[in-house]
Amino acid sequence: MPRTGGQVLVDQLALHGAELAFCVPGESYLAVLDALHDAPIRLVTCRHEAAAANMAEAYGKLTGRPGVCLVTRGPGATHASIGVHTAYQDSTPLILLIGQVGRDMLEREAFQEIDYRRMFNSMAKWVAQIESAERIPELLARAFTVATAGRPGPVVLALPEDMLVEEVEVADPGPYRPVHTHPGREELERLGELLEGAERSLVIVGGGKWSAQAAEDIVAFCEANELPVATSFRRQDYVDNRSRVFAGHVGVGIDPALARRVSDADLLLVVGPRLGEMTTGGYTLVEPPLPKQALVHVHAGAEELGRVYQPTLAIHAGSPEFAAAAREACVSETQSPAPRDWVEAARADYLATLEPVDAPGDLNLSEVMAVLRQRLPEDAIVCNGAGNFATWPHRFWQYTSYRSQLAPTSGAMGYGVPAAIAAKIVHPERTVVCFAGDGDFLMSGQELATAAQENAAVLFLVVDNDMYGTIRMHQEREYPGRVVGTSLTNPDFTAFAASFGAFAERVERTDEFAAALERALAAGGPALLHLRVDPEAITPHTTLTAVREGRAERERTETV
């Protein structure tokens, strides 16, 4: 039967298992919207394309399947680019579908025309423009395959609007099949030899392509071999934090004891991370190109192995496949006291970081986190964007199940709100909490409208210190007292949230939080708690004044 290009496209999305799509509607892809009217795909309409792309990216993180985002040409595509960039740096499968000007208008700088191949070339795994409706099945199958193969990532397809209304007779292919890579026997034997000869081994897991089974397998492998395991930046849910071998997270705000442990290790087994700037402390904990530690690097993308570091052993394999094979093949029957002591010391250092700390002001976020750990269910999904506020959930929350952390390794602000809404849509039965700074929240706070529209009962915790805290901290460190551009004038966040029909309450003291939390959780819909914190409380371990005075003291010392 003849179908329009728009109908063929939507049929392919359904064929390949898409159950949700996120969009801001546009006239450039009306034929697709019309086909979605009768499709078995739930369409979530957002208030900004950046939020739509971030929701699709969060869906990809949650499910391991490509999130689907639809936006219009020009401004719609440029707004959505932030989600594409996050998907690329976070190794998340994503498919961005962009309406495009008609084919007869191309190369004329028509209304809202952009060459998307050039625009997205450096931040997507593959970018294409579908010139013929007959090729939609072929190119959609390729898009799903590319987005999930090797190192996962985003694919961008431009859709000329006249192509979408063409009628064609074309057959549908079968559903795409993800490509998996497995470690070889010789590689596993060599790994066993390296582990047997090491006294201070450390495992670091992260990157894309993980699973609940992989989380179970890697813990079993590490416990059997007395190996401390840490997670890379914003991948803390890859390991049950309650395991006796869990040693913390390697990323921004790394615990100094864990940083020393990375440096002092004689063998690093890195499963999944690219070993980028955040995981290596700016390439200082692990020095390129030849680390002082013996390095076993496991990665699903062959192009990443040897890209920055020359490993002692490179293993081209998916992380779940490696974890399963390692659990089965590399188990030591006896362990010397030295590795066991190494594991116990690493665990003790991690547990010490969970203890509440003193903080200036009436509201102590470390004690707020203690209340949340006690009250929220273990499978709660914790989301955040970027900012110093995120150091509190990163340090004081314990992630016990995969997938329960949604946060951008790309460092993108405005991510937490849309990610939390997507999480609640995907898992309505689970508690979803979004941490957001005041600056971070207002980059996507309009999506409270989407939360209300979708009846997504997310708990939003807005940490308000009247400034862009991360940049202010760096200002005070590099240019003490010369504050410019980082102070914020904020709205009444409770009134803002209430205007969308959400429950909202202001919390100014630590002892007020527990009761306010109970009221928010009982509200039955979106809820926001406005947490007023002292600007001095810039991180869990220092204050703004200490940062400023520390720079001044260094300058005095250098002068002398």
C-alpha cells in the first residue's frame, strides 16, 4: 500500500521498538506528526527543544535503547543541539529527527535552512539527510544500529518536508539488532596473570553500554578477587554502593584518599570509561601517553583503545560482555592479606565521606542528604544538571541499583529537570528526585508545564544561593573579590512552581526539611522544595571565604 514518507518514518520507529518520542512540534514535519496521531508511540510535547532532546537522552540512559526526539528546522535544531552534545559525551544512544526545508529550496538559505551535516558533524556519530522516501526504512535501520553499536551515541537525520509527503510503496525491514563485542580467551588469561602479579589493583567502571546484570557481575568479580572498584564521573549507579569493595567515584570533587589510591595503584582495570579529563583529574592521576600504572582498558569502541593512553592490555569488548566473562573466568581461589587490606582501607575511606559535615548557615545539605537516604526507597532515581550543588548528591547519596542516576558527564546545565520528567514517565512506579541549583533550574524550569501535563510526580529540590556557584568559586580562586556576572536575582520559586499546579514549600532550616519532605511526597503530583542555603557553603569541604583567602595567601607566599 502506498504510504507517505511521514507514515513510513513513524512505522519504522515503531518497528524498531520506539515507545516514546519527545518533541516540540513544527510545521516542517507535519506529515510525521499526522502519522504519530494513530501510532503506538507516546508523544511527549515539551516547552523547549533543549528539554525535549535532554528527555530523549535520559530515556536512552534509562533503557539502553535510542531516545527519539523530533524538532523543527533552524532554531529547533540549534536548541536541541545541547542534548546531542550531551549524548555524544555521555555515550548515550539518541536519534534526533529534524524537519528540513523542501528539496527544491536547498542551498538557497531558505527560511530556517541549515546544513545539518556540517552543523552536527563533530558531535554525532552519523548525520544524514533523507532525500528519498523510498530510503527511509534503510536509513532508519542504520540510524538505530549506529546509535547502539560500539560506543553508543547520537544520530541526526534531516527530513525535507516535501519528502515526507511523498507517497511510496516500500517494504519494511526487520527490527535492528544491537551489535555486541566479547573478550577473547587469551585476553582474559592475560588479565588473570596481571591481576595475580599486582598488589594494589583498582577497577574503574563507567562509560556507556551498561546494564543491571553487568552491575551484578562486576561486583561479584571484584569481591571474588578482592578488588576495590570505583565508578567514573556520574556513573555511581554502575555498582551497588553498599558492596564491601565499592571505593567511591572518580570525577569532579574526588575524595583525596581515592585520588591517591588511583595514583598509587600498580594495576588499573578500566571497564567502559574513555579515561577523559574528568576521570583522570585533568590527565594527572593517569598520565598520557604511557601511564605509570599497568593499564588494562576495556572499551566497546575500538577507536577509543590507544587514543590517549597506551594500555598494557587493550580489550575490545562491551562492558556487560566483559563483566560476565570476567566473573566466570577470572576468579581467584586464594587471596593474600595485602590485597584484602587494600580493599578494606579503600572501603573505610569511602564510608567516611558519607558522614555529615559542618556547614555555614541554617540549612546543612549534608544533613538533608542523610534524611533523604533514610526516607527514600533504594531504587529512587536521582537526577541533576551541573553546578556545585551536585557535589552533595554525588558525595552523600548511596546508589544501590542500576539505573538510578541521571546526570550529564558533559557538564550541561538545565539537564536535571527534563531528565527527571522523562524518568518518571518511563518509571511511574519509582520515586524520582531532581536536584537543581537556582541557576541550573531556571534553564529548564518551564518544563514544570510538561510535568503537569504528563502528571509526572517528580520531587524537585532547588538549592538556592543566589549565584552561579561553580563560576563564583573559580572567580574567587583566580580573581579574589572581583565578582562579576555570577550574582543572580531569583523569583519566588514556590510561587513559580505553584503556578503550574505543583506542591511547593520553602525550607530555610535543617530541622524543617524532614516534615516538608513528607508533605511533598504525599502531594501526589509534581512537588518543589525551595532550599535556601548560605552562599558560603560552596562545597561540602570549603567555604567561599576560604577559597578567596587561600588564593590571597598563595599570592602573599609567592611574593615573599
